Amino acid sequence: MTRTTLSSTTPTPPTTPAHAAATATTSAALRSLHLIRVAFSLIWVALVFATSASLVSTDEPTVIAAVLLVIYPLWDVVATLLERRTAGAATGSVNRVTTANVALGLAATAGMIVVAAFATIATALLVFGVWALLSGAVQLVVGIRRRRTVGAQWPMIISGGQSVLAGVSIAAMSSSATSNLSTVAGYSAFGAFWFLVSVIALSVRGRSGR
């Protein structure tokens, strides 16, 4: 007697027009937001180099440096919330992870406010390094989860991994006599580069998928 064996592997359902439209909308929203993040990072880097790059670990933040240090993680919180609102249609599975990123950004913002009032550049670099490490890990997870729904996430995965390594380096060297705010400006510049690469990758994927 011949027995018919059913495969235990569930076939992947075909992409529906509604799913394809949601993915295209998400991709377009991410491209727009990433371009905004590129612009913000480049302006922030320019302001740091123009006003605060010479501040070393033993210095207290100037008013301008304090504002810049507080704004950076706060902007990341705003950008994360915008991303959840504009690109949430096809990325619901990452919402819990991005909630953690919002909490990290708010904690870093609060830390920078304390640094501005009571501490030195060394403490600011330590706070920034820990935040970069943790937020990079979140970005890495988001990129890995989103690659199946949106695709073209390899720039964000690389950027997240780089952020983890940079965060470790910035935190470890925060109290060094040679450490200064140009370190975090360099971190932001690399972040802008990878967001720009992400825009290009998403654009290429969108055209090839048509």
C-alpha cells in the first residue's frame, strides 16, 4: 500500500498586490526619512566642528556644545517615532524593538542634560558611547527583521554593527586626554553616509521590483 507523504514545509505565499503596495509605500517613506537624517547629521557635524571640536575630556561643555549634545539623541527619538508612523504598514514586527530605542534615546537625552549642568566632556563621551552601542544593537536587530518585508537593509545592518563598535570605542576612550567632541562628529558623519547608502539601496530595489 502506497502512502502519500505530505511535505512539512509550508510554501511561501505569493506576494499580493496589497502587500507589494504596502512595501513600496514603506520603502518610499524610509527613503524620505533617511534623507532627512542625512541632512540633519551633516548640519550637526558642521556645527560641532565649527563651535565645539576643540573641547577635550577635561573641559565642561559650553552652552552651544550642551545644546548640540542634547539635540542629537533627542532627534533620534523623533526620527524613530516618525519612522514608526510613516513606515509602520509593513514593519509592525519591529515596533517593540523601536520602542526600546525611543527609551534609550530619552535616557541619553536626560543624561546629556545632566552632563551639560554638572559634568565634563569625558562624561558626555561616556554617555554618548553607551547610547551609540545600545542604539546600534537595536538598529542591527531592526535591519535584520525588516530585510524580509522591505529588503535592501544591508546598509542599516552594517551601520548598526559599526555603531556598536564605535560606541565601545568612544566609551572606552572617553576619559583620555586626547578625546574631544570631534570623535562623536565622526560617528555622526559615518551614520549619515550609511543612511545615504540606504536611500540608494532602497531606490535600486524599488526600481528592480517594478
